[in-house]
Amino acid sequence: MIKKKHIVLFLFLLFSFGNHLFAQENPDAIALVDDQLENNFYEAVKQRGIENYDKAIVSIQKCIEKEPKNAAFQYELGKNYLSLKNYVDAESAFKKAIELDNKQRWYWNGLYDVYYQTKDFQKSIPIVEKLIEFDPNMKEDLVSLFMNTNQHGKALQLLKDMESKSKLTSTMEFYKLKIQESNAYSKPQKEQLEEAIKKNPKVEQNYIDLIVLYTSFNQEDKAFEVAKLLEKEIPNSDWAHVSLVKFHLNNNDGDNASKSMFKILDNDRMDLKIKHRVFNEFLIFAYKNPAYLKDIDKAIPYFDIDREINVAKELAKFFWNKNDLEKTVYYFEKGLKKNPEDVDAMELYLEALIQKQDYQLVTRRADDYLELFPTQSDFYFYSGLGYNQLKEFKKAKSILENGLDFVIENKVLEANFYKQLIISCENLNDNAKKELYNNKLKQLQK
């Protein structure tokens, strides 16, 4: 086991020689010039780790006395003041860190944390504008700040810029809707489109614009009503298939429903929310008519552009709720191909394999995942459980004991570890360890 102090010292040295290379890394590593400085900083880190923030402050202030122009020391001081909710001193410390080194994102982040916790939105705005230089995703925070300070014009302008580059998240879409509903142009725009459709019912674009408008307001029901009207007036329109899918499904016409669904999925102008709704309606039909599940598989790649929803993963959950473990496992595997670092999907997948009693695959996958995430306690548990079931008790015991170190404040998981360890020890005739884990389990269950 590597001692914590050695890890901290390694980080110190890394920061000392490579600060210019790691300008945006969290600056927990600080260059040390003597043993006393090292000891004081290590004590500060240790005390912060056990939430003795007052003692951590005393130790870090000793470091600052030695090196008053060390920005990282000021940052560490600010973190401890922030944990104590001493916002005035935290703000002062973070500001000093920024004055000494304004190229470290984390110093700006610390100051933003102060203003965020104190709900000082006006002061937050210039800080977040600076943070956007480090991380463009901070634009969402800036939109929220504009909304909280009633600067709706700036918020809408920023939202339009974000929308031109990528799909808005549901929160950002909600803000956009809220702004548009408060503006004078949104209602006339809807009424103008409705009037235009009455006057010229064969002009497809008016229907499309109205569908898009309703979708932007999260009013899919009204969007579908417009699509139904479009289907009546212009049956050959791709957008008409939005309503035709439902019509064909109600008539148990899977072939034509499938054709309409793929017309919608192929149309790049269709909003993802509409595509998801059509897909979900077809899924319910396909579950009752398994011959059409092949179309579900064929449809999945159309949603690869969706950054928020992993369709294959959601399909796996759907079939799990239907107690279909074969398809559950199948779709979890597809979902993990799209996002191979989705820990939540990995854990659900392993649980499904346990229920399926495929212990060979459980151990193989859990061991693979441990190579990617060596501190993920659940993977140790699934691996140990799998090896117990395969009667490889020595291997199970070793893995479970290693994994126990990573179980933090999870009594249910900890109890499950002990139960599996008891099984391993019993089969290895290790009565001393068996008794130890029995006692730990009893103590935990009190």
C-alpha cells in the first residue's frame, strides 16, 4: 500500500517541475522548498481530509508565512474557509490566488463557489465569463445567471448561439421557452402560422414551422395535432408521417408504421423529441409483435447523435422491467458500445448477468471493468460473487478483500461483501477469517 504522504509528496514534486505543463490541473500539488514546509502542508491536507478545517487553516497559514506569493497556498486556504462557510475570508483568499496566478481555472472556480453559495449572481457573471475560456460548457451556468438577474435578452442571445452549435439540454430548452413565452413575438407567431395554414392549406412550410414552434415549447401533443392536419392536406409530406405512425399502429399495420417511423428518423429537420416519441410508440407495438423488434435494432443508430439519452441503455431497462433478461443483456451490451465508460450501465449489466446466472461472463466483464475503474467497489463485489459461484473461492476471497477498501458509507454493499467473504472462507476452511467477517456482519446489522 502506498502511504498517503508519499502520494502527496509525489504530487508536490510533479507540480514543482511541471507546473507549466499542467496549468489546468487541480493545483493540489505544490512545490516544496524544505521539510518544514512539506510537513505543514501535509498536515493541512490531512486535517482537511478529516474535516478539521480550523486546524488545516492554521497549518496552511504557516505555509503562507514561508511563501506569501504562492497562489496554490492561497487557494488551499480559500477551500478551507469555504468549507467553514466563512465566505468573506474565502473570497479574499481566492482573489489573492487569482492575483498571483490568473491562469489557473481552479482559482476562478473557487471564487465562483463563494458567489454561488452566497447567491451573489451579479458578482458570479464576470467570473463565469472567465471560466468559459477554460470550459465552454460553463455557458449553461451563464444562462442561468442571466435568468436569475432578469437579463433575458442576454440569456436568449447566448441560447441562440449555443443552439447554433449543438442541441440544447432540457434545462436550456426550458429557459428558452420561458423567455419566448414572456416575449410579445411568440403568440403572434403562432397565430400568424395558424392563419397562414387556413389561407394556404397546401403550403407545407407553415405546418413545419408550427410543429417546430410547439416542439420548442415542449408541447408535443399540439405538434402532433398539426402533423395530423398536415397529413390530411399533404399526405406525401415526410412530416405527415408523424401522425401516420400512430394511425398505422392503431390499425395493427406494422409494416406501414415501420415505413413511416423511418421516414421520420431519416429527416434531419425533425426534432429529437418527436423522433423519441414515435420510436417509443413503435417499441410498445413491437414488444407485443416481436417480428418487428428487428426494426427497433435498425432504428437505434439514428439516435447516436443524442448526447443525453442512450437509447440502447433505455431499451435494456425497458426489457428488464418486462423480465426479459436475454434482451436486457443484449441491449446493455449495445449501450456500452456507444458509451464504454458508463459506470451505471456497467453495474446494471452485471446485475442482469447475475440474474441470468451467467457467472463466467460476470467475472470476465467485472474484471475488465476493474482495469478501467480500479476503485469502483461494486465491480469487486460482482467479480467476487461470480468466482464464488464458479467455486473459485481463493480468487473470490482475494478480490473481495481488496474491494472492501473502496466501500465507503454503503452499509448494504458492505454487508453483501461480508456475506460473500463468509462463503469464500467457509469453503477454504479459513475459520478465523470466517468468524471475523461473521462478527463484522452482525455488528453492521445491529
